[in-house]
Amino acid sequence: MTETLSTENGRTVLRMRRELRHPVDKVWRAITEPAQLAGWFPAAVELDLRLDGPITFTFEEDPGAPIDEESRGVIRAFEPPRLIEYTWGTEVLRWELVPTADGCTLHLTATHDDRPGSASFTSGWLLCFDALEKVVGGSAVPEKDYAVLHEHFVKVYGLDEGAVREDGGVRFERQLVRPKELVWQLLAGAATATMGTLPPAGFVAKGVEAGPVTEVAEPERLTYSWPRGEVSWTLRDGNGGARLVLIQTGPASDYLEAWHDLIEALAAELVTRDAS
């Protein structure tokens, strides 16, 4: 495994590398020229290839979106044909090419603030690297399943672990691989979440004494009481699927393992479900 995740200066740093059987000059064109980037990069790119040159990123599904700070960047390091580093919103992407006897090694260092999303980023870049292989004329690469890759890196990076909060409560933030509508459907089952009634069983970890629902906004939020506080489920759109945040307030550290088991069983079930 060549993928590593660390925390440096308060930010999350993802490092990846790919051995390529192609010369540096050829790969350099693929990572810097818009026409070739279009064949593998996750967004359409327009850039001024110079130090401090501006960059814009747009997505095919939303080509008319306004160019805001999250879709802008600037080139911070530029040493052709070996190094280019630029920002993409608050993210920093550093691409380095090192010659080898058989071609070159591509190094990617991605610095960002969304640690729970790191498995999504890793899986996405791996699929992009496969597409890059084709752009530079490599042999066909077997297709990988994004959801399976994602769940692999969740475990490798320890992103399935919850945390005990300062107030004694527990918190999980978990990127999932399917939309929030499907996640809600699996959690609720045949039941309906209704104010003043007990929550559907799928929203309750083993051993938690659930009280009545105090807030519900399907498929985004469900809150219910328990004897020492409340439990809140929040689902929002994330990278590649729903982002789940679960919080149980009050002295709740005893339930950390139960919540972990419930969420991981949900995540495993989602991998088997069609995204549509």
C-alpha cells in the first residue's frame, strides 16, 4: 500500500504514489495540459501555466455554476517537468514526477481539512490514476469498485472510529457511499419517524433506551431523547454519498462500541445496494 494519511500543522495530509511506465515529459503533459487533464482529472481545468498563475475548476454536471472561491486556485510551485503545486479552494495539491529506469513515479500530496472524507478522496484519486494510465497510452486497467475501495480505506485510516466528547457524550462522523435518501430508508425500514413516538429501531444502538422523537426532517435529521440526554442523526450530501454525523449527549461512552457496530453494519449494507 502506497497511500498514507497524517496530520501536519493541524491539517490532514494524504500521500499517494503511482509507478508509471512512461517518461516524465509524457506524464507531465498529462497532468498540466487541459486537453489531457480532461481524460482523467475529476473536473475540467483552465490554468495559466506559470508561478502564481490562476486556475479554475468546473464540473461537467454543472458547467454553468458560478466561479467562486471553492472552484478557484493558484499555482504555488512550478518546476517543469517535475513539479506543480496548486490550490483548489482550501485544498493544496502537489504533483511530483521522479524519473525511474522504467518510466517515472508520480507522487501526489493532497492537503485538506476534511479528514472524514479522506477515504473518498483516496478512492477517487485511485480511479483517476487508472484513467491517467489510459490517457498516457498504458494498457487497460481493470475497473475497481469505488464503494469497495472506499470502505477499505475507511478501515485502513481508522475513519470508522467514534470519539468521546469533553461532555462525556459520543460523536461519529462517517462518510457513506450511497445517497442520504437510501441511508434513511435502510435505517427506518418499514417504520415512519414521527414526532412524539419512539424512533424506528434502525436509529437505536444496542442498549440505548430510546425516548420519543423530538425532531424529524426526513431524510436529513432525526433527534430523540434518552434518559441522560439526546441522540441526533444528521445526514447531508457528502463526497460520493451521504455524510453521517451521529451525536449522543450525556455520559455515553459506554455506547461507543454499540454505535460503531450499528454504523458499520449500515455501511456494509450500503456497499451492496445500487446507488440508484
